[in-house]
Amino acid sequence: MNFLKKFLQSNGKRMNEPSQFEKKNFSKPKNVIYDTIANYTSRESYCGNLYEDNVIVYRCVNLIAQNIANIKYELKDKDGNILKDHEIAKLITRPNDKCDWFMMINATVIDLLLHGNAYLYKYDEDEIIRMNAKNVRIDRNDSGDAEQYACSDECKIDANDKKFLHIKLFNPSSPWKGMSPISSIEKSAMLYNSITNHNQSILNNGGRVSGALVFDNHLTDDQISDLRERLDSRYSGSDSAGRIMILEGGAQWKEMSISPKDMDFSKAKMDSAREIALAFGVPPVMLGMHEASSFTYYREARSNFWKETLFPFASMILSQLKDWLLQNYPDLQLEYDFSSVPVLSAQKEEYEKHVDGLSFLSIEEKRELCGYKGK
């Protein structure tokens, strides 16, 4: 059967749990990294909507994903020599004909941040595909253990298949599926979106809170309907803000008791944005949310961002990728090339200058402290 076809045509119907494992052969999947389907759970749909509709969530997720994906990988033998022609080295350069390694890791990190799970499948020895996290479900056996991963009722993968990798974030409520950071900031994200919609509504109403037209005489239903249409067409919207209203027939305009200043939720919106950034481990200054920011402050925030957020996240991903990709190559090592990270390169230069100034150390000792081997 065609793996991709079943993957894309999944109707989202859940199989009975626990289900009897049924392994079926499937053909080579294609274009999985780009494809999505419309039928997915409301929970996963909500996470995707936040990524699309909330600028803070979007920026935090992309900032983490792009920085981690930008770290270069190196494949080394047991003597520390870099291997470039090995099949694994080629995989971590071009995992398939549809994307490069940067795109693969970037999409994998985004899956982890939005859904708490990421799924990779190694087809043959020369191709890795990413399975869309919101399309994969886990079926369990009678003992409650994960038995298979299913994209549809026909397309299933054995949970013990060594070609399959499930990366997940810690979830205190489930040992099978990971928990997204979005789960902890739902209310903050909803508040941020609500305030944004409120401010847009105020702008659409002419930049002010609505009021009331008071007439001395009683109006018929047709007159009220006609008046509403005239007001909407001539005085509503941002383009009509400040336009002079001409009233007659004893009509008077009464402002509401709540002024636009009283309805200003900018502080609450900023607090919500900070809570979202806190959940993702992104310093607010990197999102433009610090009034007294400076280059020095930004540089320190970026350094802490790497130390406290990106390093642990990247190390977790590398650890699982290494065990998965090198399971048949025990003598090889997969490592990060941190020299490709500008922030770390600058810190390394400062450290080397500090070590070089230690007059009580020999040249050999200084080289050892800086991580250089040999003379």
C-alpha cells in the first residue's frame, strides 16, 4: 500500500484500544515533511492555531527552532577524525530529496514545541522523513504499553521498529505522549489574543468606545434600521475616525461612561506576552519587550538564552538522534559543531584571551584548557 496516501487520507477515526497489532508493508513515503491533513484532534488544532494567530508564540517557536537547526553536526570516528563521505554524514546533510538537514531539524523542533512530540522514520539507509506529529496516534496493548504508531487504520508502525524514532517532551500525565509548553500558557495566550481583538474592535469603531444616540421623539423600527445603516457606512471603521457627525431632530450623542483610557489593556497584554516567553524560555528583550534595552543587555540575554534554553533542548535532541542513527555504528560519534554558533564563538574567544593572560600556566596547559590536542 502507499504509505503517504494512507498518511494523508487518514480520516482521524480512532481505533479501538487496546488494538491487536497488525503490521503491514508500505511503499516509500514522499513529501511527508510538507503535507498535512484536515482531520486532527481539537487539542492539536488549537496548538496550531496559536502558532498561526499569536505573534508571541510564533516568534518564540521560530526563534528556538531556527537557532537549534542552525547548529552544524559532525560525524567522527573513534579517533576524533571528521567523516564526510560516510552514509550517516550524507544523511545529516541531505536527509531526503525534499529538504536539507536544517529544514528537517527546524520542523522537528517546531513539532516538539507545538505538540510535545516529533516522529522520524528512516527509510532504507539513505533517507529520513518527518511524520507530521498531529497525524500520528499511539495504540496500546493489553498491558498498557505502546504497541504501534498509526497514521490511519491501515498504516501502522511497530513501536519497536528501530527505523522509527519518537522524540517527546516530558509529560506528567502520560508516559506515551509528550506535553507541549503551550499547555501551560493557554490562558495567557487566549488573553493576549482577546486583548488584540478588543483593540482591533475599538479601532474599527472609530478609535473610541461606542456611545448612544438619544432622541426626543419615538422612532419607528424602519427609522432605527435606516439610522444604523447610515452610521455604519459613514462613521464606522478606522478610516472614519474623527469625522464630524451632523445631528438633527433633537438627536444627542451620549458617550459611554467607560473611556478608551479605562479600556486600555496594554499592561495586561504585555504581562501575557511575558508569561508566554517565560514558558518557552525566551528572554523578553529578544522579543522587543524591554523598555530600557541596550546592546549589552541584549547580548547577555542572548547568551543566557543559549545556556538555559537552547543547549538543554539541543542536547536532548542530539542524544536521541545519536542513539537512533548510530545504532549500527558503535565506533562513531555524532557531535555538535559549536564553532558554527556566533554567540559561542565570541564567548570562546573571550575565554581563550583570559586563559592566555594566565602567566603561571605553560603553553601546553593553556592549550589543554582551551580544548586543543597535541602541540
